[in-house]
Amino acid sequence: MSTQKPSQSEEEYIIKQDALVRHKAALEKAKEMAVAEHEAQRKLHHMRCPKCGMALEAVVFRGVTLDKCYHCNGMWLDAGELETLAGHGGDVLSRVAAIFRR
Ligand SMILES: [Zn+2]
């Protein structure tokens, strides 16, 4: 009565199956790491000026929230906000520029 040693082909099959499972797990892990890295970057940069890194301040002008940097005088808009401002017509963009001109 002895433990049967796996044949060469059985051994290869077992290793191959194990490799497939481990490869799938490694891909999942990489995906989780990418999601975590993106979340870390989002937290790090949220409401920070993309040009100089100082904190942005929210200023509501005609119903649109402008993200303003009082350090470098940059101003940032979320998706759709430029269109909303432009939609007010007239000289609204010049007026915003005039408010913060220095
Ligand atoms: Zn700035």
C-alpha cells in the first residue's frame, strides 16, 4: 500500500489549472489596485488647483459653481458649466473675467 505518484501528464495538468486560477486572481488584484490608486489620486487632487496645487474655493455665480484659485488666479469649471454660463448670453463671460481681473 503506497501513495500513487501522479503521472507526468497529471502533474502538468494540475500545475496548468493552478496557473490559470492564479493568473485570473492576479488580474483581479491588479484591477482592484488600479481602482484604489484612482480613488487615492481623486482624494489627493479634489478641490486642488491643477496648475499650482493650492486649495480651490467654490464661488457660485449665476447658479454655476466656479472653482477658483486665489493663488494663481486660475478658474475651473465642471463638465457642462461653461455651456451653462455661455447660455446666459450677453457678456456673462466677460463679466466673470472682470470680477476676478487683477
Ligand atoms: Zn492655482
